[in-house]
Amino acid sequence: MCVLLVLITVTNTYSQEQKLGEYDVKAAFIYNFLKFVEWPDKASADTTVNLCVLGNDPFGSAIDSVQGQIVNNKRIVIKRHNDTHALGKCQVLFISRSEKEQLSQILATLTGMNILTVSDTRGFAEQGVIINFYLEENKVRFEVNLDAINRSRLKISSRLLSLAKIVHDSGR
């Protein structure tokens, strides 16, 4: 419950004080998402969580703030990629807006992998990204695609889902 309060506090801080940049808030959300996601046993044996950014990095140094942080006894490692060849080593994949034209191909490449996909581009959740950020009344919000969660074989806490807008695949 304490972590949920942190998520809500981060959003309220952003909207009320505007001290944090949008991507600082999104980086904090991603860090906290890790506390509410459970990977299958094989993937959970790792001692690190590779948080990858694919395409043009909108975070700048904001995502680097979680580098080396420990969550669920695993150290977060940030990796940046411009192609899909090494994505199988990612546990979390932020798909940048720059990858819009290749999204179907990227998601097809990830089929059968236990990767938490995240983005902040309109329509990406309906196309199969698991968590997608959006802005509503100057607040960072997120939507979750339940169909994509099931395909990934990840388990996401109902506490996290209760804070999300729920969406399903469109035409998949």
C-alpha cells in the first residue's frame, strides 16, 4: 500500500508543483511498476533487471536515476538499443515513439518472451504494449493492456491494475 501512495504522490507532485519533468515522473513510475510485476520462475532467478530503452531515448538522464537501484533483491541496469537484436535480455522494454512504424514487428519479435513492454505513445496499448503512459489534466496516467499481459505470462498485481485504465487489443 505504501508503494501505491508513492505512485499517487509522484503524480500529484508532478501536476501540482511541476518541479519534476515528465520523464522524471515516468522513470519513477517504471521503477515502482517493478514492485508490482512478477516474472515466471526462470526469469526471476536473475540478479539484475535489465530496463531497456528502444529507439530515440526521450528520458535523457531521468531514467539513469534508477540505474543501480535495488528492487525485489535485483539491481536495475539501464540499456539503450537502436535495434531489436538484443531485446531478449531485457525484462522491461520502453518502446520509444520513434519506433511507431516498426511496432508490430517489434511486438512480434517479443512473442513468447516475458518482457514488460512500456511506452508513452497514443494507441500503443491497443496494439499490444502492456503499459502505456498518457497525460490527463497535466497528470501522468497509465493504461494497461490485459491481453498483452496474458501473452507475456507476467503477473501484475491487482493493486497496480486498480490504478490503471484497462484496455484490450484492437483487432489482434
